[in-house]
Amino acid sequence: MTTIWESIERSITSVFRKKDLIEAVEKQELRPYNVLKIDLGTARTNNEFKFKGDTFSVVKLNGEATVRFNEKDNDEYDLTKIQEIIVPFYRFFITNTAQSGKSITISIGREAAVRIVPPPTTPTIDPRFVYDSAVLAVGAGATFTADITGYLENYVFIDKIAATFEDTAAAATYISISVTNLKAQQVVELKRVTAAKPNFEYDPKILIEDLAYAQGRWELRFYNAATTAKNASFLIYGRKVM
């Protein structure tokens, strides 16, 4: 049975514990996390930030910056390549060039292990890769062949290939796309649009995933049936491997 003195002692102890807890939180000693936004518009070299913690997380970054923990001569981490670092620290140092309109938002938390977590390896949708061929001059009665194989390498897939001809007034003018099938060692024409002013669109992502085609030679052909030179162009929309 609890005596009145034991109850009083417990109450007094509870009050002092709450007081200690409040003071610790106010001193940032026990705060579960801090969120800090740093403007990268000003250049820094090992600029010190006095925050204690065990977890350093990159919440948002649209520029470039590096961090060192505890001492200026410790290892430097590129924050464009790291999502989270778990290591005890009592301060950290940020280095960045002047990047107008850029910033980094970080979360400083507490964790009891040492671990470095890179960003997710799943390819992101953005930024989109867009290649613009600019103007291609196609001679009268001639075919211009554009080897686009190099533009398709190191990408998750290509969303769309779009091409166009200016008005040639010749109905036999065409744009086509073909690929060499390495298994069969043959050139396969995948699509052709024939018109006096052809507008061409092709989505190759399904075939890109088929290695028989992914490692082949991809070509866009522009045939000008007119009696004078005409201009053509093409765009490639894709997603980069991140």
C-alpha cells in the first residue's frame, strides 16, 4: 500500500523530471528532429552549423552541396548522392558554390546506429531527356538517314520519337524508323508515314526492352520526293537512368 509520503515523493520527482525534460528539449538535447532550410545562393566553405544528432537526412535539394561532420578535416559527403546519413555528430559543415534560387532542406534527427543510405535507385521520371536534331536539309529526291542509336543508350526507355518534314508538295515523301534485329541479323522497318508533309510519332519503349532490338542500330530515314531541297527535324523524349 502506497503511503502518503511515497505519493508526495513520486509527485515531486515527476515534477523535476518534467522540468529536466523541458529544459533538454529547449536546449535541443532531446528534440526528436530539426528541419533546417539552407539557401545555397551564398557560397560557403565548411560553414559550421551547431546541431546535435545522429541522423542527417536530405529532405529536398535542387542544387549541389557537400557536408562534413564534427571536424573540418573529416570525410566529405556529396549530398546530391546521399539521401540519409546516420552517424553521431554535434555539428556539421556545409560547402557549396553560389547557386541563385537553389536551396537544401535537411532533417536532423536522433538514431542509434551508423549507416549511410544512398538515394533510391529506382529511375526517376524527371528530368526528361529531350534531344532536338535542329534543322536537317534533305536534298531533292534524296534520303537523309539519321543514326539515333547513340541517343537511346543509357536510358530506361524512350517515351517518344517525333519527326516532321516541311511541306514538300510531293505525296511520295516519307519518314520511317527502322532497327537492326541482332538475332536475325536483318533490318526491320517499324513504322513509315508517307505524305506531302509527314508528321511522324513512334513510341519504341516496348521494343527497347527486348534485347534483340535494344542493342541494334536505330535509324530514322527522311525521303524527300520533291524537286527541291526541304527541311526536316526530329525530337527524342526519354527518361534518363539516375
